Amino acid sequence: MKKEFFRLLRFLLKKSPLFSKLFLCAWKLLRRKNYDFIDIQTKSWIADISDKERAKRVHFEMMRDFWIYGALPEDYAFYNFEYLNPRGKEQYVTDRLRYKLLYQVNDREDDYTFINKYKAYITFQPYYLRDAVLVRDENDRELFEDFFKRYSEVVIKRAEFSRGRDVLLLSSDKIDVEAEFTKLMENNDGHGYILEEKIIQREEMAKLNPSSVNTVRIPTCITENGVEIFHPVVRMGRAGSFVDNGSQGGIFAAIDIKAGIVSSPGKDKECFKYIVHPDSGVQIVGFQIPMWKELVETVKNVAMIVPSTKYVGWDMAFTDKGWVVVEGNNYGQFFLLQMPAEQGFRYEFEDLMKIKS
């Protein structure tokens, strides 16, 4: 009954501007807090539109499309929804739709394996190929100090955090190790921190941007035909940045699955396009990902370690030991895949996984 109601609601919102206006008024009156949350985000995205009539129209469409397509304001901006007809908008996996689809194919009992970085490290250890430890409280002070004795540079992440935030790269000869541990424990959220041996990437990938570990995001889909690769992208950081995440200013570009060659200009979250990297000057379009066949084979093997999670976006780095896992994202963002390709993958994904939204 609930599905039929929302199907009818979306149909009426698409077909009738008058119904849409009445519905938005009712939403504002009956669910004010929820309405205001989306309204504030929407207005922040259209703040730079000087044409008042256009701003008013876009605001209305954004609020309506939240219900029709599950589109958040950032989806609207990333995919140029303002200029798409209904059929074009339906092609995209919006942020809300992403969870709806992935909840159908991923076992929720596996979530902790991917959310907790140390649990992920233990589970996929044969493909991490680097050392890591977990520190949670004062009892782990000695473990923390010993790790800095073994490695001159250490990457520190919250055990349960994402998108490149709160990632530190510390050098043992530039910090007071004891003081650093005390500071971390003062800001501990209860889950602790994972300390990792720094990934040393090979020159082939480092030349894209020397300061960051430049990774390849390869989504894997476990289908009735085995593991299939789904629209991989390369991710590059900017000068001076240690991480390559899009949310931290990074650039991402589509990769041709068969050849392992970058097939689109780079894009960032501000929707700027780059034919060459703006800092390193390396040409992005046509860049050859090294040892592509080996990379594809590696992620297919990794994906089968937890086969009940059928979709994972794997972040992979290229080192002297070969391709290694940085992390796996079982609810990974689709904007990374869709933005550089400038097309939506909703129906392709649904057909591949045999599901319907």
C-alpha cells in the first residue's frame, strides 16, 4: 500500500504543477522541521542565482524533485537537473535513491565490517599489504608509541569516519609522540583510531599529484554471472593535500573498463572540468592506469571475501607491492561515478543487480 501511495504521489507531482504547489504547502505546514532542513540546503545552492524568477523556479523544482527522484540539492547541482527533462532525471542514482538500491543488495549485518576501519583491515588484510593497529584508550599508549618507533610516517584515521576527514599524516621526527597520543585521546569518540603504515605509491600514479595517494575507485557488483566491474574512476588530490577525496577538493575522472585508460575530463565537486591536472600539469584524458588487468583481478578476488555485500566501491592504491586496498565503501557515493561520465547509471545498475527501485 505504501509503495502504491508514493508511486501515485510521484506521478501527480510530475504531471501537475498545481498539485506540486499544494503538496509543498502541506509539507511545510505538517512537517515543518523536515521541510526546513531541505529548504535551507536548497537556498544555499541557489544563493548565487541573480535572476529572481529563475531562482524561484529552481527552488520550487528542487523541493519537488526531492520527492519525485530523491534528489538532494547537491544532486541537482552535480547532474545539472535544472536542464534535464523527467526522463533524464530518472537516469541518475540520487543520494537518497542510492541507499534504497544498496539496501536491497547489501546485507546490513555486514555493515560494521566496512564502517569500522580496523575490522575492515582484519577482514581484507591479505590485500592491504601494510601494517596497522587500533588504539582506543590509555591502555594503548605503549602500542601507539611503538608504532611510531617502527615507522617514520604514520597515517591516523578515526576508526569510524569517512570522506577523508580527520585523516592525519604524522612524522615521528616532527611531533611529540606522547603529547600527540594525549591529544587524540582527548578527542576520542569512543571508537578509537587506526594507525597505518604510510602507503608509498609508485611514480606511475604519484605523478598525477605527488602530495596525495591517488587512488582508483572500482565498484564491484556480485551478479549471477560472477563479479563485474561497474564504472571505475581515478581520483587525484590537489597540491599540498594528502587525501584525494572529492569532498576534500579532489578531482575524479572516468576510466574505460576494457583498456584502463581515463576516458573523461576530470571534475571536482564544484563542477569544474580539467583536461590536465591544474597543479601537476599531467594530462588526465588518456592517462593509462598501470597494471590494469592485475587491478581488476585483485578487486574481483577481494569482493568475494564478503559475498553477501554485493556492491562495494573499492579504493585501490598502486605500490611496489602491487595494487593494495585503501578501503571498501559498501554504500559508496554514486556522484563520483556519474559526474565525470555526465550520465546516470540507475537503470544499468538495476538491470545488473536484478532489482527495482
